[in-house]
Amino acid sequence: MEQVLGYLGLGLVLALAGIGSSIGTTLAGNAAEGALKNKPEASGSYMVLSALPATQGIYGFVAFFIMLGKYTGGEISGALCFGIGLSVGLACLLSGIRQGQVCANGIVGVSQGHDVFTNTLIYAALPEFYAILGLVGAIMAK
């Protein structure tokens, strides 16, 4: 059972973070597609904001490799690996989705002629902070 929990935790961190990034980038990407009709010259801003939620998948990938080394090296138990994987995965899932929503709103604002690109980057960094905290927690676990 311990081994099942360990590998389930590894799978969860990778899957949930990837799902969060997929949903977040899709939310922002859909807004970008619509925004291109209003203001196509701002496509660079749309692309940056659409790509931002992809970072949660990267954090999940890094956490996966760190946890894999600690789990197979005997530093952490299967139950701890499961707990870390679930918590980091959920943090990345939810922050990726919410970050995508922030970015989508910023894209709409830019397409309407408002100067909100920089502010949107700042606001989008706030939910990302929690994914980073989750990754740091995975690194610090023993």
C-alpha cells in the first residue's frame, strides 16, 4: 500500500499541475483569439499573457523529479509522497486556472484599448506565488 501511495503522489503532482496549466492557457488563449478581432496589433501582449499559466506545469514537473529522487532514495515515505503530490498538484491546478482567468481579463482589457498589460502581469503573479510555495514545500520535505 505504501508503494501505491508513493507512486500515486508522483502521478498526481504531474497530472494536476499539467491540467491546471492546460486549462489556464486555454482560458487565456480563448480570450486572445477573440481579442485579435478587436486589436490584432497587440498580439504579442496576448501571447505573453496566454503563456503565463504554463508555468504551473513546469513547477509540477520539477516537483515530480525532486519527489521521485527522494521517494526512490528512501528519504520520504509513500504516504508523505502522496501528501506532497496531492497538495502541490492541487496548488498548481488551482493557481493555473485562476491565473488563466486573470490573464484572460487582462487580454480583454488590452483589446479594448486600456493600458493594463503590466498590471495584469503583476496580478497574474499573485496566484503563481502559491504554486511556487508548493514547489518549495516539495523541495524542503524530508
